[in-house]
Amino acid sequence: MSTHKRLGLIAVWFALLPSLTQAQQFGQPISPADVAPWDISIGPDGATLPPGHGTAAQGEAVYAAKCAACHGEKGTGGPADVLAGGRGSLTTGKTPSKTVGSYWPYATTLFDYVRRAMPFTAPKSMTDDEVYAVSAYILNLNGIVGIDDVLDAQSLPRVSMPNRNGFVRFPRDPG
Amino acid sequence: MAKRKSDRGLAEPAAGNGILSRRTLFEGAIAATASSMTAAGAAAELLPVQAYMQSPGAGFATYGQPSRFEDKVLRVIPPPPAPGLLGIGTARTPLHLLDGMITPSGLHFERSHSGIPDIDPDQHRLVIHGLVRQPLMFTLDALHRYPMQSRIAFIECAGNSGALNAPQPQPLGIAALHGLLSCSEWTGVRLATLLEEAGVDPAARWLIAEGADGASMSRSIPLAKAMDDALVCLYQNGERVRPSNGYPVRLLLPGFEGNTNVKWLRRIKVVATPTMSKDETSKYTILLKDEKAWQFVFPMEVKSLITRPAPGIALTSRGFYEISGLAWSGNGSIRQVDVSADGGQSWAPAVLQEPILPKAPVRFRAPWQWNGGPAVLQSRATDSTGMVQPTRAAFAAERGLRGIYHYNAIASWRIDEKGEATNVYA
């Protein structure tokens, strides 16, 4: 057999290898419908936001009952993060107060985070209506939405956040 | 050979204030300083036959524990923000009491956002979905069927050493200051293998990794990293991953900031753009001197730390000491570490101990003759990309000191006349 032919055969053999390794498949196919209850990620486009709605007026009571103990009345902070105020504190030389209003670039993040992680002692216990309402209340404390503005899957992604353009990519990003 | 002999006992200086040539460590030149340790006294008093040599010792244990005399080798746990808020903080590795490159699993640092979930591995599922040909669900048994890989890698919390952003030096020990760095041998399945099985859509650029903790902590990660060296880990230092480190399955992204190495991994969603979760917007972003903030700062850049001497382990008498520490880089391997005993005025290279692995800490050692006077000890690492660990001034000049995260400037210990070490800025 010529060296060329032999190389050719080896090449064919290597070409087959990937299909051999692909034989190790132990993942169990699952339908998107079955994944849905776990898919709680909400990106800036809001495409995965659930049905439901709420206003700041409705959220005030939710906040007082379920959030104020840790985040303070009107989001002024307590044992846990300050949620309101701090606008203008990011300027050079100042001590920054990074809040939903002064720092967060997307309102969808607020819904995503509160629904999955808050209240701290009972995460995932609130209805979607409550999450919309309490999110509206926190945005209202920051002067971003009106007291009766309805937040839902359509309006929430359109909320314009004051620090929307505050973020830049890391200059030494390897990727 | 003749030269080597004549060097013996000379302990040649290599930098100011007592830093010796690293050859000293290999050539036994320190013998001269040992004389003060020769004690007088009758042989019987010096070397008594102990009771434990006169009876059989304890029997066997199914799971071994450290000696009862090592009961001070513990992680440091800063108090929670409020009594009810357990599980929200950190447990920090006592680096000054350890040596080598591996952190014992029980001393690996912890940072949790909603405590440590108590996960039954038989109930746990990992799901891969989103922009894939076929969404997949994996049981732990299924994950165990795949070929595995091991690698030694550091994990460093992005907030490690963050206290040094403060205008004044902090009177804290090394665990409190720098103990959010640990290293394990991690074993698991390449994430690329699982993603290829699901069939990644060409439009995909990112994935969202999410944990099964109360906070469902989630981060967006570049797909390129996932396909490169990400590992879905089942084992830590040879045994199953500890609960505080993500049992039964955690993500390892070698070199990336700790928070992205999602613990209790339950879901990976393949997406085109980042989800902008709380922990990649509100937190883990670096506010610069102006109003802008760096976002998606993934690799922990080149850094080093002297772990001995350090606060809490005083020098007892003047003479020879080994300066020892760790150096690491999320961008590659460590090429060089220099040490200084005069606050950075003069430097000499330290010995790097094998193995020198990419994205793993390297143990470095340098000989030092303490003359009993004040000293400021520093270490400075250079990695395989040529990046040199910055001084605190250079670090601050680039980004300011409001960023909290990814603090990697040269750290200093001041040694006073009593031999005590404290954190200073130099």
C-alpha cells in the first residue's frame, strides 16, 4: 500500500471517530413544555415574562408586609440592600449608592430576581401579580414609574432605566 | 562542586532587607543560623518516652479527621448582616495555616447567596435547553456514565481582597482579607460534551447557568468558555463535591470569577444574548472612576499573596525564615514571582514549586534573613501572558477604588520589631 493510500485510510478512520464518540449519549430528551416550569430566566426583551400585572399602588402593601423588614421602609435599606435613591452618586469622587434606581440597567432584572429569590426567607412564594406589583412599587420609589402605571409582560421591558448606558465591556475580555 | 561548598553558610543576599538568593533553599546555607536552636539539658528530659509509645493507639475511623491539636485551623466567618440572615455571607480559608497548593475540602471558601441547599442526588436533575436541537435532562447516574476529566484549579471569589479598596489599611487577618481563594482537584464531565449532545444552534453565543439554591443564583457565560474548558464537576479532591461547594454537581469555569462557577447546577439555557441577572448587573460589575462600570469581567487577573509570615503567626526570633505564598492567574500559568522585604524597593525571584499549572495556584518560596528590624514584605507575580501584578497605585490609577471586585494589587505585610505582621499599604 502506498504511503498516500495508507494516510488516506487513517484519515477515513479519524473521520469516523467523532461519530463513534457521539454514541455516548445519556441525556434524556425532554420537551420544552416540561422545561417551562423551571425556565425562570427573564432577559431584557421580556420574552419569557409570565401573564399577570400590578401597579405600585398595589405593591405598597406587598412591600410593607414582605420586604420592608430587611430593605427598610421605602427601600432605604436595613440589614439588606438599599433599593431606592442614590441618583447622582455614581459621579467621580462620590461614594456610590448603587440601587435599582441609580445603577440597575434593566427593569426586567428586578422582576427576574425578586420572583426567583425574594423574600429571602420564602423565595418563589409570591404570585406573578405580586411580583409585578412590588417591582412597580420599587420602581416608583425610584421615580421611574407612576403610582398607577400597570406593569405587565408588555410594559415592563419598555421601562427606561436611568443607568441603562452605564455599563461597558471589560477592555481585557479574552473572548 | 567546589563552588557549591564555598557558598555554604554564606547565604548570599539577593535583595534588600535580608532577602537571600533562592539558591539558599537548595544548598543548605541556613545551617549557620540553626545554632540558637540547640538546647542544653539531659537527654532524658529532651526525649522522654511518651505514653502513646507505651500503649496501642486509637483504632480506625470510617472518615478521618485532623488531629485534635489542629482545632484552630478553621475558616473565618464574618457575622451575617442580621441574625436571621444566615447563609448570606462567606466562610474564608485560613491560608496562613495551610501549605502546598490544594485546599482541604472542609476549608475551601464558601460564598452563598441563600445558604446551602440539602440536595438528595437522586432527586437532582440537570437540564440543558434553549437554543439547542434537543433539550436534555440528566440524572446524576447519567452524568456518571460519561468519560471524565480532572484538573487542579483555583476558585477565587470576585470580592476577594475587596477590603483593600478602602482608603485605610484594614486591621484584619489573611483569611478575612484574602481567604476567598481556594484550590481543589475537580473531576467531572466536559460541558462541551453535554452541549454537543443537545446540539447547539449556530445563533447561540451565551448560556445561562443556574443553581438549585433558594436564590436560584444565575449567571450568563460566554458559549466560547463553555466549549473550551468548562467542567460539570461531580468530585472535589477525590470525593463527591461538598454541599457548600455545590453538591451534587457544580460548574467549574477555570480562571473565571468565583460567582460564575455556579453551584448546585440545575439548568443551562443556551441563548443568544446575556440574561442580565442581578449578579451580572447590580453585583459583580466594577464601577470605575467615572460613572461607567465594567460588566462581564470574567478572568481573575494575575495575583499573588504571601501566606507566611502573615498576621497571627508572629516571627519568634531573628534569623532565617522562609517566605511562602501563592500566585495564580485566571489567564494562564504563573511565570515568575518576585519578593521584596523593603516595600518594593528591591526584588528577588522566588522559587516556584512544581507543578506549575494553568489557572491553578503556584506555591512560591523565598529565603529571608530577618534582622529583627521593621520590614514590609511583598510578592509580585507575572503570568504566562506577560501580565504583571500591579501596585496598589497602578491598580487605582486604572480603575479607581470604587469597584469592590477583582482587587489584585500587590499586597503588603509590615513586620514590626516584635515580629508581628499587619496589613499596610506600601
